[in-house]
Amino acid sequence: MEAKKKLTLTFYQKLGALFYAFAAIDNSIREEEIKKLKEFVKKKWLTIDELDDAFGTDAAYQIEIVFDWLSQQEHNDIHAYFDEFVAYKNEQKHFFTRPVKKLILETASAISESFSGKNKSELMLLAKLAIELKKE
């Protein structure tokens, strides 16, 4: 899968925060959710482009780095992470190709589904994300 434009570290960092929001929306992050995120990063996000960070590591790992960092923080505003992602998407629309949007939804859905299926909070957040990603 190719992106039309070369993605940035910020792009992957915003995704890390977004996916953290999906895992933490029910006030608890489960091991299954972490495993599912890492699986998607390795199997799908690493193939998006060939951008490396300052250490020569594939930039897609920023998704995991931000997710892990947020997991260790005491106070997190889940809805703020979602809103920041939406603001970024609206500012950088050229990064959000149809395949990238599809993979974002697929990843968020898989994280939500990974532990006992999707709960009401996750379903509502997924619906909001789907609506935002349909906007041009």
C-alpha cells in the first residue's frame, strides 16, 4: 500500500495517540489491545512508506512509542487525543488517502474488538472516526 505523499513522524505520533484513545476509552488498557496494536504496526503500518526516524528506525514504530508513553501517564484526556487527530487530519488532508483511511479504521476496530468485542464507548468512538474520515 502506498501513500501519495511521504508521511511524517507527526502523522504516526497522532495515530499512536488515536489508537491509545480506542484502547483506553473504557478506562483500562488490556494486554490483548496492546498485542493487536503491535500486530497491526508490524504487519500493516510498516509497509505504508519508508520514512525513518532520527535513529534510523521505521517511523511507523512511533505509533507504538506514543501509545506506550501515554499508557504510562497518570492523566489522559482520551477525547482530546481524538480531537487532536481530527484537527491534524483536517490540516494535512493530503496524507489521508483512501487506503490510509481504511487502515486507520481497520486498526481502530481491531483494537476495540480484541478484548471481549466492542463496547458502547468504543462503538461510539469508531462511528465518530468513520464520519471524520469520510469528510474530505
